[in-house]
Amino acid sequence: MTLYKNTVLDASDVRDYFKRTAASFDDLYGADQQAKSPFDRLFRKAMYWRFELTLDALCDGKGKNYLDVGCGSGRHATLLAERGAHVTGVDFSDEMLTLAKGYANSCKVGNQVDFQFGQFMEWASNKTGKFNAAYALGVFDYVDKPVEMLTEMSRLAEQVIVSWPTPSFPRSHLRKWRYEKAGCPVYFYKQDQVEEIHKKSGLEIKRLHTLGGAGFWTLAEKSQLEAK
Ligand SMILES: C[S@@+](CC[C@H](N)C(=O)[O-])C[C@H]1O[C@@H](n2cnc3c(N)ncnc32)[C@H](O)[C@@H]1O
């Protein structure tokens, strides 16, 4: 499903990368972007689009239970908690989880979020029950088995929201080069691959938005055939 082959790097490299870079990743949400590189500014734009689309889709949060897969520094979880939702966040970077807890507490919604440590597939393996929605933003960029992960998310939630980075010259080449230099694999998806991954995961795409040439944002539900 990936355009580029990542033969050497794997999930433990992703985890190590986000342990090392948690603080600088969270800076991308900060107000002062003047000093950031053009790459960071471009990346930040797509981050805001996916952020806005997700908040808009899940804004009616009162009484809802959401699952934030790869919750990072907890920005989405906290905003949704501020709108009345209860959010469970899972991440395998404890540095990110520390930032997430601190941010939720500073926004006074610490009691509506539950940030848990774990590699998502392992964490999910002993979970049952249903969330109203599960979302993974900026996470499938680093997932080597997207069908397995999407299938597991849809097992646990009625709606599934995901952002997908797309290959585009020269942006994805530069990103690939930059991340691999830092020891982290990164994956890109064309639209037909995104559609195929959903199909194989038994999901039907209800909404698909482009993120300004940087990727796609999808909202999906179990396909009618699967639901029967
Ligand atoms: C680019 S950050 C995005 C964070 C957050 N979703 C956001 O949009 O602000 C990716 C996060 O996903 C986490 N992550 C990646 N793969 C994961 C996995 N298989 N299980 C748990 N966490 C994962 C990383 O540790 C990192 O915190």
C-alpha cells in the first residue's frame, strides 16, 4: 500500500522518534511560527485543516466517547473534552502523554480525558465495547499495516476518522528523506490506495477531503454489507 519501501525501519523506530521529538512536535501547535522552516509551515497548514475537519465532525461532543489513536500531545482530545466529550487517548510515547496530561489539566478538563500508554494494536487487542468515534490524525503516516489498524479502529468505534499523507513531488520526497535521516519510517497514500484500505477494512467512506495537496481526511463507517 505504500509508495516507498521502508525495509529497515519499523514501529519501534517510530516510537523512539516520537520520544525524542515530542516537545518540538508540540511547538507546531504554538503561536510563534515565524522561526519555523518552510517545511514546518506547510506541514502546520495541513495539521490545521485536519484539526478543523475533525472538530467540526465531532463537535457535538456532549455525552460522547471518543478514542484518539496516537493522541500525541493531546490537543484534539482536550478540545473535544472542552466540548463535553470523554476522550481516551492512546500513544506509545510517554513524553507525548506527559504533554497531553499537562495540557488537558491546564485547560481544566483533566477529568474528561484518559491518556493511556500503549502500542495501539496491542492496547486494542483486549478491548471490547464501542466508542462513538475513533480518530487517528497524523498517525497513518507511520503505520506499516494500515488495513489491520483501520480494521481494529472500526471494531471499537461507530465512526472512524483518519488523515492520510499523499505522495507529491517534492514535498513527500523531502519529508521521506528528512524522517529517514532521523530514523523514522514514513508512508504515503494515493486516493485509490486510501479507498482500497477502507474497503479491505470493511469500511465505507462517507466523507473525503483533500488537505491542500498534502493528503486526505476521511470519515468512514462500517459498510452496509459488513454490518449485516
Ligand atoms: C505526528 S504525531 C500526531 C499526534 C496527534 N494525533 C496530533 O495530530 O497532534 C503521531 C503520534 O502517534 C503516535 N503513534 C504512532 N504510531 C503509534 C502506534 N502504533 N501506537 C500508539 N501510538 C502511535 C506517536 O507516538 C505520536 O505521538
